[in-house]
Amino acid sequence: MMVENRIVQWIRPEVQRLSAYLVADAENLIKLDAMENPYTWSPELIEAWLERLREVSVNRYPDPEARRLKAHLRRYMAVPKDMELILGNGSDELIQMVLLAVAKPGRTVVAPEPTFVMYRQIAAMLGLEYQGVPLRTDFSLDLPAMLRVIQEQEPAVIFIAYPNNPTGNLFPVEEVQAIIEAAPGLVVVDEAYMVFAGKTFMPQLGDYEQLLVMRTLSKIGLAGLRLGMLAGNPAWIKALEKVRLPYNINQLTQVSAEFVLEQPGELDEQAKLICNDRARLQKALEQLPGIEVYPSNANFILFRVPPHQADAICAKIKAQGVLLKNLSGQGGALSDCLRVTVGTTEENHAFLEALKAVLYEQL
Ligand SMILES: *Cc1c(COP(=O)(O)O)cnc(C)c1O
């Protein structure tokens, strides 16, 4: 029991109160829970990549500035010339850097709710206040409520996931602009799903000194590399660089991401395929009895099942070999909601067959 006492004495209370981010075990399951790109690479691309990796000197530290990689990212993501970039070990780490840089007791982080859970989780571990502003029941933005909270709380940081996770929708540009204009501190527009949405605030960076645009390679097909980027006014980036650990982007990630960004054709094709399959999956879901489907601009679809059945339906689908994300436990607007990532055409089919079997069994 000694060790328990030391933990209670020394680990900060806000950390003790947290629960670690749980990732479901997906062994032998069709993995439609985490917005990964389901496609692998062509044998030619894999061979060329392995050739490139031969040149890596793992005995050396990586370039702490990742200069070559940043040049590729600038081009691929059309970062305006006068804006600067900072890279993170996934955008999760960038969220952490932003909040670490502003963290001070009494300061507040604001985001529409429900949204990406890491904003709240990281704010909590750093002792920041977090205020979620509920979306309307159709998951549209409640702009008056957002503006009221911004005025009352004067948040240090506002996060807007664009499109939003887990709801899948894009908020109207004018409403996001109104939030940016009202913000006393920073606004991070999180564009993790940009390739599936085709909409971005990147060109507007020059219009708003308080705006940062965040991207990641995870949902495009490189989740295993862990690479996110934040673009914005060089003065912000310079301030954030002070909390970045020097070698946070490892050598294999730098070289691999450079390689892919030199020839992004295959990944771009995969994204197109995923968007087409998203439309088909959406239509198929809409035809199922008792299912309410929310339109998506991302590579996943949120849907609502009949009341109090989400846990059972999710478990039965899992028993048939398909892993979904059950959001029902978060309660509120997400009660009875499940989220499915758009997989390969075959995976989507397997999911639909499993869902149908469960629904018709219950009728
Ligand atoms: C998945 C996701 C991220 C996390 O991306 P990583 O780069 O893999 O850390 C960030 N924001 C949103 C909205 C996401 O859905």
C-alpha cells in the first residue's frame, strides 16, 4: 500500500482524476472504429519506400527542425508563404503543446460539444478549465451560445474541429469566422479530415492573427507514423516552439512522410475511393429501419439506433467481426449513437450485413 500513498501524495489531483485514453483491442476484427485509411500500398510503392529507408542513419538524431519534411508539407497542404509551421508527434501532441504554452490556473479552453475528446482530456491534465458548448440536437453550431461563452470566459484557446468528430459535419464558414473574430486568445481550426471535406481555413491565416490551422497525416493513411502540423503566424509558432521537445519527429517518420509526399497519388486516389464509398454507405444506412444517419464530410458516419440498444447492437456487430465506436456512453446528444469508419468496399459490406442481421432479428 506504500506505493498508493505516494501516488496520492505526489501525482497531481487533476491527473489522478483522469482515466487513460482507452483503445479497444481489435485483433481479428474488421477495424472500423478509429478513422484509419483501410488501404495498403502497391508493392512498387512499398519497395521504393524500403529502398529509401536503407539510407536512414538511426544512430543519428533526426533533424530537429525537419526542414525537408516541412518544405514538402508546405507544398502538399498549400500553406501560405508568409506562414510558419510546427510539427507534432500526431496532432494530439500539437494540442498538448498549445495548451502547455497557455496553461495557467483559472484559464479556460472552449469547444463545441460533442467534439474530439483530446481537447478536454489534455486541458484537464494541465489543470485548465474546459467548457464545452452544446451543439444543437441536429449537431449544428449554437453560435449565440458560443459567443456568449467566449464573452463570459475569455478563453485562452478555442478548438473547432472542421469537420467535427464524432458528428462528421462542417460548421458554416461565417459562423466559424464569427467565433474567430470574437476570440480574445487563440483559435485552432482542426482540419484532421480535410482530404475528405475539401474545405479549409488555410488561405484565411493571413486574415486573422489569432488563427492556427491544424492538420494530420493520420486519417489520410499514415496513422502509424504519427505526424501532425500546425500552421499560422510566425510569431505564434515561435512561441510554441519553446514547448516542443527537440526531436519529437523521429527519423523514420520524417523520411517516410517525405517519401509519401513526393508521390501522394496513391493516397489521393484512396481518399477519393473512400469519399465515394462514404456516399454509398450513407445511402445504405438511410434505408435501414430505426436508424437515423447524420451526413458526413469526413471518413466516418455517425448514426443513431433505437433507444437503449446501442450497447447491445455494438456488441452483436462485434461478435460478427466488426469493430465500431460506441459513443452512446458519452450521453447527451450522443445517446444511442454509434460511429462507423468508412472501410474498404468489402469491409463496409460486412458491416452493413452485420447491422442488418442485428436489426431484423429484433423486429
Ligand atoms: C483523429 C483526430 C485527431 C488526431 O490526430 P493524430 O494526428 O493522429 O493525433 C485530431 N483531431 C481530430 C478532430 C481527430 O478526429
